[in-house]
Amino acid sequence: MSLSQRLWLRDPIAVLADGAERGLVVSDGVIVELVGRSGPQSAYDLVFDASRHVIIPGLVNAHHHFFQTLTRAHPRAINKKLFPWLQTLYPIWGRELNRGAFRLAVRVALAELLMSGCTTTTDHLFVFPADMPDAVDIEVEEARALGMRMALTRGAIDLGFEDGGIADRRLMQDHDTVLADCERVISLYHEPQAGSFTTVALAPCAPFNVTRRMMVETAALAAKHDCRLHTHLAETEDENDYCRQQFRCTPVEYLEDCGWLSNRTWLAHGVHFNEDEMRLLGGHGVSVCHCPTSNMLLASGMCRTVELEASGVSVGLGVDGSASNDSSNMMEAVRHAMLMGKLRYGADAVTHLDALRWGTRGSAECLGRKDIGTIAEGSQADLALFLLDDLRFSGAGDPLAALVLCGAHSADRVMVAGHWRVVDGQPVDFDLARLRSMHGEAAKTFL
Ligand code: ZN
């Protein structure tokens, strides 16, 4: 089909959108009509029989670390909480990470995400070994090969062990190198218009491993180029203790002091906020990416999703690092967010629809995008189509609830900007078996 032809995805089992009982029509990469009970109101050229599919917006992953696919279930790191986990892994990453392994790690994470129904992702990239100053460019090449959208979060660490931080010097870059490369990648890849495939956000790793100067100057640079800001915040009590000791304030007060409280900022985790801090964040239009799987694995705590939303904070979802998850499956993150929400707030307080909203529109809001994350006329044609044929769905009544409650984890088809990027559960024109073999081999050196 040519992109300008009008394709009717006809008669799906269900669509996560009101007024689309008989599917939707896409053309030129955009959703042009939601098809109600009386059928299409405009002409169409082609039909895709969606009668075995449940259709949701392409999932949006608002926080991740692709390189960590190389250290999943690492025998020395498992069963630790965040700081000792990081202290174990940083020297391994510092010693072993190189551009060849990094490229494979990026490819694995992207493919996993795409197959789980994710069409837009970010990667909080903060490790820059000496042989990969162009790590961001590698990510762009790999995302383009799979046809995915990416918010490139250009991260940094400029505070190592010897300065009171917990990172490995071999992964760090000096301040001037970081700022110059931020300018470079913004000029190359920051495309803020609707439908864009790459945007750039500036993303110092966390208050405990970057300098205050880095925080302040990235905020100024983001304002200058109108791009977004991202960092880890309030993930653990250890981090709060560190901020109190180092800065004599809480992580949120520190952010405010660095000029980071604005509607261009989204934060990963946001577990340990008090009521005043949540109000402050909401008042400034800050968003939070909830990372339920990682928070459970590292026992970091439970993001206060319901109170954050009530305070005016947009809540999105992220799978977080492949070594603190240890998967890159967005549908799994949706399920975990729902289960964790129910455990915290009650069975009727957080629904499958809340979790799906966080993983779609909420994450899109984190990334500052209005053109993705919803099935609506004018939105990008980014869609995830799931079958309910597996045994795990047998007997299920509500099809949208079944996706989350019965544990859907792989999409049958995924469309990005009107192009099919996954067909029959596999990325199009992509050798998964070869990638599995090469990546598995590369990861052995990290053991
Ligand atoms: Zn993270």
C-alpha cells in the first residue's frame, strides 16, 4: 500500500477509544477517522481485517537504559537494593562497555519494546566510554532501522567515586564535552513538530552523580532550545539522605534551586515525595514516569501515582533499566503498574484503563507530545494490535481488561506512522535469531 491510501482497520474486537466500534481509518501516517457503528463516513482504499485484534495506541516508554540489557540477572547484582546494586554494576559497565556491545544492546532493547507494542521510547543514556562519543547517533541509527520514534535523552555523569558520587570514571565525560555534545545532538535530532521521529531531552543522570553546574547549565540549554529535561529523582530513601547530607535539602528543593522545576521536566521514579513536594511539582507542570517493575525489584518503594495525578502531575510509565527490571516489555509494565496501584490504593481505585492511560497518553505527556499516545482523529497512526488467541486469554470477557489482567506481552502487529513495523509478532525484515546470538555472546564478557 502507499502511505496516502486510506486503510480501514475493520471491525476489531475492541479499540481503546470512544466512538471506534468498527475500527479506524489511517492515511498519510495519521488517524483520519474513528469508525462508529454505522461504518466509515468517508471513502477508503484498503481494508485490514482486524476482527481478531484488540487495538490500543502504541505504548510510550518514558524511561529506560538500553545498555543494561548486557547485564540482566547479573549474578553479582541480583538481590540488592539500588545503591549497592549500582556500586556492583558501575565497575563492570566501566570495564566492559564498548561501542560494539552497546549497539547490540540498543538493538535488543528496541526490538523487545517494539514487539511488546511500544512505538515511542526514550533511553536515558548516561554512559559514554571513550570509544563511543557518538552513542546518541548509534541510537538514532538503530531506532530508524526499526521504524520507531525516540526521545533521545542525552545524559551525563560528571561526579565519580572520588568526588562523593557512586559512578565509574571510565563512563564519565567532562562538563564541556557534555554540553558541546548536547548542542550537537539538539541541532541534528531535535524535531519538535508533530509526527517527528526524534526529539532530544537533556538528562543528567541523577543529583547524586552530577555536579550542580551540570544541572544548572542543562536547564539553561533546554530553555534556549525549547527541549525537555529528564533525570532520576526521589527513587530511594538513600538518595533523599544523600541530598540532605550534600545539599542540606530534599531532592525536590535541590531541583528548584537548579532551575529544573518547569513544565519541560519529567522525572523518573518519583517515589519519595511528600504532599508539599507533590503540590509544588504539579504547580510547575512537572511530569513523573512511574517505573513499577524496577521499583519492586530494587524494593525502592511505591510511586504515589494517584496523589501525583490529583496534584496536577502527569504520570507516565517506563520499563526502566534492563538490569533492574530485567525486561523491556511495556505491556508488562502496564500490568505491574495496575497491580501495584491496586495493592496500594485498593482494588477499585486503580483500573486496567488507568494503567493503559499511564503507558500511552501519560507517557506522551512526559515527553511533551500531543500527537501520540491516543487513538483520535489527527493523532499519529501509532497502534498496537493484540490477539486474544493464546491459552492465557481463554475464557476472558472484557477484551481490554483481558490484555492487562491476563498478561498480554507481545503484540501481533504494530504500526508506526502508518507503517507496519511488526507483523505476526516479528519486527519486519529483522533477524531476531542472529541478534539473540550476537548479543548473548557480547554479554558474556560482562559476567
Ligand atoms: Zn533509570
